[in-house]
Amino acid sequence: MTASLASPSATGPLAPSTMSALVARRYGGPEVLEVASIAAPTVGPGEVLVRVAAAGVSRAAMHLLTGTPYLLRLAGFGLRAPKQPAVGNEVAGVVAAVGADVTGFAQGDEVFGYASGGCAELAVAKAAKLAHKPAGLTFVQAAALVDSASTALQGVRDHAGVRAGQRVLVLGGSGGVGSFAVQVAADLGAEVTATARTAKLEFVRSLGAAHVVDHTTTDPLDVDRPYDVIVDIGGNHPVRRLRKALAADGTLVIVGGEGGGRLTGGFERQLLAPLRAIGRAQSLKTFVADENAGTLEELAAMAVAGRLRPAVDRTHPLADGAEAFRRMAAGEICGKDVVEVAAR
């Protein structure tokens, strides 16, 4: 929906002053979400205004919805309520306007990337965190290829340094990051073992995992032959147990963090893990994904070439966007759910 028009941008047409968005007025679970009319964002220097076609649903967006761990609130996202009422951080759509100092993008370009408040008709993205969408990808596929896939590519290739022939364990292979991590490791030539619950085992196998482990019935860390690399995605395994399943010169990469206390959540493991590798040959790493156009362009090229599949489980209209977050909270999603904001 659109309402009265605001003043035009120097590099774009008249933009609506209000828009429909999936919003959270307070911190909480999916039950606090509603579709409402809010003020449309305005584009500033170095920014791009995107008319959103599709928005991915990521674990990062879920953390910002719940406001946990509390460190997020202290980091400037809002102490008592979200500063940005619209949820979502992954978008694909069409450029509506560009701000000053922006080169490489023009009105009408099809793009995808990071944007705060992505589950809305309009969202603002920093130009450096946006890439052109190739014709070989739909908007839904492109929206699924942003935060989760970037995290997986950087974690598996850049931080874990996975190489052909290595034995790699992906703990949590069926979620957003995990589904891409399995594919990236397999594409690099690794022998991939991935964990998932019973109902998702075949899905994970379809991504290229050579072996799958049902973590509801089997301890994936109880192994006779250690792994060269373990990628722990949002898990809560003690670091000491992870190290026992890792080769003496192996690499552990902890991605994200669930569980733990309300202040630091599962990120406490990330903060402490590197300290526990001091004086040992094992490498224990953690990282925050770098949000950049270069990684997005790589991912798009891999997807178009058939080396990476955006595994979209379900799509939801904006009016039913809260269901995507409910499914994520319940652990029901295989890969990614995407909110279709506008049909293209």
C-alpha cells in the first residue's frame, strides 16, 4: 500500500511517505509481530532505497526480534524496544532511488543484499552491502542467499580453510546457515558429515552430505576417527567435547550461538573458545560475518553455476510473515523461509 507522496529524491522519483511492513513494537517472539503502516524510510548518502520483492528470514533477524542476548540491546538496537520496528535483514528487489555518492546502482536495477527492516515494501541498504541480482536467480532465491549463505561461505572456506579430502562435521546442517555450509564444504571437495533431526535427514543428504547423523538418537561427537574440521552452527556443545572429536591439528569454527544466559547467550562460547586453544595445535575460531557485496557476488555466481542451491522451504505473503518466524522458532524450516513482499 502507499499513501501520500514525500518530496522526490535527487536521483529517484516521488517516494511514498508510508508503507506496509512486518513490525515488532516490543521485544518478544513471533506473537508480537503484526503488519502495520509505518513511515517509509528515506535514502541518505551512500545508501540505496529498495522496493522489496522478497525478504529472507534469518537467525540474526530472530535475535533482533527477541532482543536476546541482551548484548544486542546494549549494542544500540534499542534497550526497551527495537529501534527499527520492521524486521528482517535480507532483501531482494528493485532500486527505487539512490543517495548521494552512490555509483554502480541506478533506478530500476534488480538487486539483493543486506537491509535493515527488510520485511517491508521499502528498505534502505548501504550500497557496499548490495549486489546486482543475476537474471538466473529469482527474487525469492536471491533473498535466501544473503546473510545465511554469506556466513556459511566465510565460515567454511575463509575461517575453517576447508580443503578437498578433509573430513568435515557440520553440526546443524538443516537450517539457514547449515544448509549452505554443507553445500560449500562439499563443493570444496570435503567428505561432509552433517547432523539434523530425523525428519530432516534426507533434506541434508540432498545438499551433498556424504553422511548424516540423527542428533536426536546419536551423539555426533562420539567418534573413533576425529574430524579435520568441525563447524558448529548455533549449537550448545561444550568446547571441551568438540575438541575431543577434533583432530590434533584440526580446526573448530563456532558460528552463532544459542542457549546460554540472557546477557551473552550462546555467544559466551564464541568469546571463550579461542582462549582454550592457547598452546595447542588445534585451531578454535569464531567470527562475525562480514556484510559485503563481494561475497554476495560470489554466492550469486555459485548459485547460477549450479554449485550452490538456495534451499527455500516455504514462501509467505507479507500478511502472513509472522508464520515464517514462528516456523524458525519451532525449528520446522529446512533451509530458508522467505517472505514475498510484492509479486514480480
